[in-house]
Amino acid sequence: MRFTAIDTSAWEELKKSIEELALCMREEFGTKPEVPDLLHNGDVCRILNISKRTLQHYRDTSVLPFIQIGHKCYYKREDVEALLEKSNRKIQ
């Protein structure tokens, strides 16, 4: 491992430059986009109390929207909650 000593004023100047660069990047590209809370098959089956086959049927019939990444399916939490809310209204 190598250590390099630098002058305090050079360090402060470097920090200031990095902070200015970070500010420019935030202004140019904005803040980090909000990533949806994704659930996998097992989570959705537990939340909805359904089998994997029923979940497959929901995907096939577009009852529940999904995102496929590679060979895995993911579901937005708000979509699952909306389906749960919708099914609760039908029961009552």
C-alpha cells in the first residue's frame, strides 16, 4: 500500500473542486431517479396468499403487471397492493 502526503491547502482545494463537480453533475443530471420497490415471485405469492401457478395465470392474463429481467419476474409493490385492494373490495 502506498501513502502520499499532500499539503493541507492542496487537499482543501481538491475537496472544493470535487464538491463543485458534484454540484454541476447534480444540476446537469438531476437527482437519482426513484427506483420502484420490486418484489419477486415468492414475495407476491406470500402477500396475496396464492400459488406460483396462480401467479403465472395472473401474468398470462395481465391481471398483474410484471417486469422481466433475464429469466426472473418482478412486480412493483404498488401494483401488488392495488390488486390486493381490488380483491378486498370484491369480497366485502
